[in-house]
Amino acid sequence: QVQLVESGGGLVQPGGSLRLSCAASVSISRINAMGWYRQTPGKERERVAIIIDGGAFYLDSVKGRFTVGQRQNTVYLQMNNLKPEDTAEYSCYAEIETAWGRFDYWGQGTQVTVSS
């Protein structure tokens, strides 16, 4: 059973920083992509940042403030200069090869709240 275990998140003031991490329960050789999505009530989920084929891709609104990184089977999201509009539930994502094919997996989600 593939699992993505997240940590980090919480409450931070505008301009502050947070770091999210997510560890997959599989070896890096089976991971095609890893990254982060976020969602707020009433809005569609949006992709914040992802690492795929060795490249990192970002949502326009977080470019220059967020940095995604991967070390082995763990993906990180360093979030700097946070803004109230970054408030959302953040979920880790991974595309993983299994014996039955390629599947998408999600973490349990972690709340990030940016407020003074």
C-alpha cells in the first residue's frame, strides 16, 4: 500500500515562512513526479508546484516565493513571504509506478493559514 505522509503546515503571519514535507512509502525509482496542490472551500484544487522529469514547475502566483525540492522519496515545499491568499489545505501528490500500472496518490492534507 503506497502512502504519502505529510508534515508541516500551521498558522503564520503574512510575510512569514513555512516548510511542508511529504515522504512516500516507496523507493524513488518508482516515483515519476512529486509535488503539491492546494484547495480552499468553493474553489477548484490547483497545482502549486511539481517536480517532473527533473524540472520544477510552479503556479504563477507563487513563483519567487515558493521552492519545491526533492530528496530521494521525500518532497519539500519551502514557502516564503506568505500571503493571506495562500491560505488553503495543501496536499502532497505523487505519480507512482506499481505492478499494475501508473497511479496518482495523495497525502492526507495539511492546513496552512496565513493571518495576522
